[in-house]
Amino acid sequence: MTMRWPSPLRHQQIKYLLQRSRQELLWLSYQLLPPHCPLCGKPLQPKPDGSIATLCDLCRNQCQSRAQAHCPRCDEPYQASTITSHQCSQCLKTPPPFEWIKTAGIYTEVMAQAMNQFKYHGRATLAKPLAQCILDQLGDEISAYRPDLIIPVPLHRERLRERGYNQSLLLARQLGKVLNVEVLAQGMVRSRPTSPQSLLNASKRHKNLHGAFKINHNLAPQRLILVDDIVTTTSTARACSTLLSQQGHTVAVVALGRASLK
């Protein structure tokens, strides 16, 4: 018996019916169990293709609000009304060991609330929508960098035991999955406990991290993406990138938000 394959027209009809059925099933599921924004709780509406956004428009915009004027090297926002490509005084005075830092947006109130839930209240599921904010803003730039590996900023084992997960690793895994780049989960380790950076000023942040990191691999030089959650003074990015660059690696840093010391 000879098997007859569907004609091209029939194949297109079947494909259309399957897509239509999927959209109708998604619509029905949205009616029975409507999805909500994980940050503010507002209902999420399906898109025309049947897919659904991970955040509502308001929260997504608040997590992807980049400063027009910022340092192209460290992403420090400028108090300027026009776009500029000049490096900031800190990067000119002390050239950083990384190629660049790029963030999804400035550290808004919505982003602060999201990070508080993500880091301190067990909301590990926020990794996917927050990583999507990074991808929406920076996906093309990260791909253009052509990274070989993604490495998360590590937590000390005591902090990891308290929190249950490393938020930077969860973000890194989401990025790696979409970008098809391997994530080296234990690429670096935090060799000693440190005080929370958020409680310290700029000079104390630098001292707090002195000797706090170690490289936990023996790889040939690679193009690396270092993933952090929030960048404020760049102390963490500089400390990790210095060690990695000393091993011959080229490092670029990606984070969700860019904050400034108050």
C-alpha cells in the first residue's frame, strides 16, 4: 500500500486549523482562568496571535525605561536632555575591566518592588518576566556581542541557603534559554560572606567586595556575559570582571536595572 502525503494546499489547511484551534483553546483558558500581571495583579489580555505578555504594559514600560543620555561604557544615566555617547568621568578616570554594562532600564519604583519580591519574598517565578524585559531591550545587542558563555554573579553559600536561590542565576538561565547560550552556573564563587551592598556607600561597597570572588573554572579565553540583577556603583561588575579579564576573558555585563546612590 502506497502512503499518500497531503497536497500542499491540504497541508496549509491543516496548519491553519491547528493554529485556529490553539488560539481558541488559549482564549477559552483565559476566560476560565484569566492570567494576571505578576507585579500589579491587573488582568493580562491575549495578543492577536493568541500569546500573552509576561507583564502588563504599565509594569513592562516601568521595567524598560532607559535613560536617553547614559554612559556607553557603564550605563550611568546622565542629567542631560539630549542623547550623548560620551563616557562618564569615572570610566574615563578608571577604565573598567568590562567592555560595557547594559541594563533594561533605570531603577524605578515598580522595578524596586519587583526586585524586593524576587529576592526577599521567594518569588522565583518572576525570573521569566524580568528576564523578558532584558531581552526586549537588549536581546539584539547581546546577540551582536556573540557571547560564548553566560556567568551569573554568585551568592555566598550562607545567603544562598537563606534565600533558596541565586536571583542572578535564574535570570541568566532564562537569558541563556532564549539566546541559546550556555550558562556556567558555578563559573564564579563568592568565597566569603559580605554585607549587603545596598546598605553601603560607594567607597565601602568597593572595600566590601575586595577578595570576595574567585573563579571556579579553567577555561580557554571566552566572550562572557556576566549577569547581575541591579547595577549601582559598578563595584560588583568591576570586581568580577577584573578576575575574569585576568584569565584572558572578554566580559560584558547585563542587568535588569541601573540605580544611582541617593
